[in-house]
Amino acid sequence: MSAQPSSTPAKDPSREAVEVVETYLRLHMIPDPDAARAYCAPNLEIRFTGNRAMRDPAEATAFNRSRYKWVKKKFGPTHVVAGGTAEQTIVYQTGTLYGEWPDGTPFEGNRYVDRYEVRHGKIAKMEVWNDSAEWLMVRAGLAAP
């Protein structure tokens, strides 16, 4: 007797990981850290620029409020590292930030790269890099444009 094909298509861990990351980011940028938390593992590790360690989306929201009057992400490409599984898939989300500095000066085109480790459908680790520190140094006269 031959095996019957399953009527349920196999889940694609890469596609699922991208959906988790992009949904998390949309919620986080509202900002709605409580809704974003639903996409995070209980032992979430967040590392922001400057090596700032955090454990919860609300901490990242608070940091953004201290650095910007408001900030949003314009999504660019999302990249998945080959070989991802349901146990762990690495996702990079890239794009630019736009918003206003605390003094109300608008900005746009601030590049970012976020790296995520998605484990069993939840974000377990998030690392964030962007141009903000360099741009703030230029604004403060500490670096050349």
C-alpha cells in the first residue's frame, strides 16, 4: 500500500519566520509593544546600537522615545539565511528610518539592518544597527558630514 499525499501543504519555515518578523516590526513601529510581544519568545534578547541590552519590546519603545520625537521604518528587502528550520531561522530586515529628532527636525534615509533569530515561530534574539549615532554626532558638531 502506498502512502497518500498529505492534503495539508508543508509549512515553509523561512516564509513563516519572515511573517513573524515583519508583523512584529509593524506592531513595534505603531508603537504597540504589548501586541509585538506576542511574537517574541519568553527569553527574548534584544541588542540595540551601542550594545544596549534589552529583554522586552517595551524597553526598545522607551529607548526610541528617548532618542527620537517619533520614528518609523520604511521596509526594504527582508533576507532569510539559507538552511532555516522551524527550530531556528535567521532573518535580516533592512530599510530606512524616518521621523523627527527630539527638537522636531525631520529626517529620512537613515539606514538600518535588523537581525532576528526566529525559533519555533517566535523571535528569540533581535539585533539592531542604524545610522542614528553617526547622524547625531554630525548634528552635535562632533563629526564631519
